[in-house]
Amino acid sequence: MYVGKVIPLHVGSASRILLAWNPDLADKVLTGPLEPMTDGTVTSPDELRRLITQAKADGYAITAGEREDSASGLSAPV
């Protein structure tokens, strides 16, 4: 990861939390191209929608290898 690097809004646990609590933004993101950053990046709109719904139900999101192969993320709304 690099400081100041722009990350697409469909990638990672923090993004998933933002989308879970902002359905209008989620709809916009889900209609655009979901470009991969790694082999682990979710690029299916249906799968991402399911994961966003799950994050909302759980109250947190965990990801692994979406932004970088060797990195994981855990995010929750505060």
C-alpha cells in the first residue's frame, strides 16, 4: 500500500462498510465497472451486493487479499 493511493470504492473492508450504510452510493458503485486490484478483488456486482448486505447485517466487514495479496482488513462503523 502507498500513502495517498486512490483505491476504488468497491475494494476492501472500509469501502464495504461505507457502501453498506449508504445504499445510494452502493447502487452507483454496483452499476460501474468493478476492476480488480488483485486476484482476490470482488468484481461481480451480485457477489459484492451480497457482501455489502452481509456487512450491514453483521455490523462489520472482513476482507483478505482484495487490495494487496498479503493484506487483510477489518472495518466497522463507529
